[in-house]
Amino acid sequence: MTSPDRFAGVRYIVDDVQAAVDFYTTHLGFTLRAGAAPDPAGNLIELFQPA
């Protein structure tokens, strides 16, 4: 776990961002935020889809 003044960033490369968002929100209970916001442990999670 990180301290409040030190966050980690987790970046995933996925085949389909929308499918990944659906999975995280439906099956894992994540809340989607339009802006950058950390997860409950204070870490930012980002999803990238190759062009």
C-alpha cells in the first residue's frame, strides 16, 4: 500500500477498452470516473488500447 503523498500508477494494455471497463465495473465493482482518480488503495489505474 502507498502512503497518502505517494501513489503508484497501474497501466494495462487491453484489446478493447470498453470491454475492460465493463468487466471492471460489472464483475469487480469498480467505479468509473471521467477524470484521474486513484483506486481504494490510492493507485491510479489506466487502460490503453493499441491503435
